Amino acid sequence: MRLLHDQVGIVCFDEYKQIILQKYSCSRTAFTGLPSLLLLYACPLRN
């Protein structure tokens, strides 16, 4: 949020909250380590 404020000048994030949360959830991957464990989340590496 600080980066958006510094670079773009956004002050009110209420309108962008849903978009930010959607992009954040899409940027992670979920996988199972063992069937008895919960899902593990990881961020894919970007070049």
C-alpha cells in the first residue's frame, strides 16, 4: 500500500481493496505435502 501511495498517489484504498486481495490470492500456489496435512502455500519464483 505504501508503494501505491508513493508511486501513484493513491490515498483511499477502499475502492482497490477487492482488486488487491484478488491479485494477491492469484499470485500464490497451493499444494499438498501429505494427505493428512493442510495445504501448503508458496509464491512462484519470478525472473
